[in-house]
Amino acid sequence: MPRFAANLSTLFIEVPFLDRFALAREAGFEAVEVQFPYAWPAAQIHERLAAAQLQLVLHNLPAGDWSAGERGIACLPDRRDDFRAGVQQGIDYALALGAPRLNALAGVTPSGADEAAEAELHATLVDNLRFAAAACAKAGIELLVEAINTYDVPGFRLSRSAQALALIDEVGAGNLRLQYDVYHMQRMEGELAATLQRALPRIGHVQIADNPGRHEPGSGEINFPFLFAWLDRIGYAGWVGCEYVPAAGTRAGLAWRERLPA
């Protein structure tokens, strides 16, 4: 059975962020992930991780102005300096918190981008990922990129697994790998089992949520008992991040774990 990490940006949100670590441990998790930890001092987060005996397995690089609709800035030519400053901030947090990997959100293609603008966006994304991968490598950190569905995030720069893998090839960094999000890829392309097997050597992290609704496993159309057994069968040894939105509260939504084989 895969090892599951609670995403504390989507689970246990009934309580303040710093109180979620203890609840995750009480629920039986040994690891957590966080989307963006930067609103809290790293020392405070470290204290809660240590108290709950939890491992932080992942967080994202800063993704720009979320409230203004930015979903990453790695592809934006006019945000290059901001992205690179964010790389250092992300690494600082990862080192302070013991996180072995960081995820870089590519960002949204500006509306009306013509062919020349598209080329500049792509070149900026490649250059920024090379910069981030090199900085992460020096710190002993793995860098991830992910594809996100364009129903939830219209215009997101990477929307299919093959597209993300081609980008990884172009960047050419040994520590750059794919974050495979089951929910996003079910919406965009399906073929979950075959894609996971084919891309396995290049996958650094897996995240889950069911479809429709991005709720807990068992709430929708994805056959998660099969998928979890499949991950074991193909030899995936990493963490599976539970980045879902509980349909009726976190505790009620954790019933899927109780139904898994021992």
C-alpha cells in the first residue's frame, strides 16, 4: 500500500494552519505536504512538525499573487526576477523544514498571446526551470513540475503529462521530475494506470483527489483501490499526497483509508 501524506492546505482546514499538524498525526499520517508555507515563520512550522513527529515531503515554490489569479509565474517574462527570488525563498524553507522536494507551478498563458509571445513564454519557462533546478541541486533538493487541468485553471501552461515530460527533457536537469496529479490528469487525459507505468522512472511525487469535485477517494469515478494496488505493482516507492477537498469535513472524509487492505 502506498505511503500517504496529508496536504495541510486542503485537509484539517477546520482549525488554524499550525494546529493541523497534530490532527494529521492523530489521524495516522506520518507525513504531510503544504502548498504554500510562506505566511508562517519556518521556525513555527518546524516546531509543529517536530512535536507531531511528522515529515514534510513537499511544498510549492512561491506562485505569485494568488488572489489576483496568478497560478505560478515561471513562464512570465516580466516576473523572472520575482520567480528567481522565490526559488531562494522556497529553498530556504525546504532546508529549514527538511522538505526534500519543491514543486514549481508553470503559470497561466496570458490571454491573446501571439506566436512570438508564446515562444518567449516557453523560453522563459525553460530558463527559469534550469535556474531553479541548478539552485535546488546545490541544496540537495528535487524540483518538480506538474500538469494542471484547464477546466479548473483555464490557460495553465502545462495541462498534459506528455507536455510536462517533454519540458523536463528540454530543461535537461537530472533533479527535475514530474509531479503526477491523478485528479488533474483524469480530467485532461485519463489513461491513469498506463501513464503512471510509462512515466514511473520520471515521477517524483503523486497526488490524489477524486473526480468530479476534487473530493476524497471513493467519492467519484476513479477506482482508487485498483490504482493504489497498481502503484505497488509497478514499484512506486514515493509518497502519495492527499490534496483533496473533503466533501463533508476532514474526519468524515478519511473513511476511505479505513477501507484499504491492511
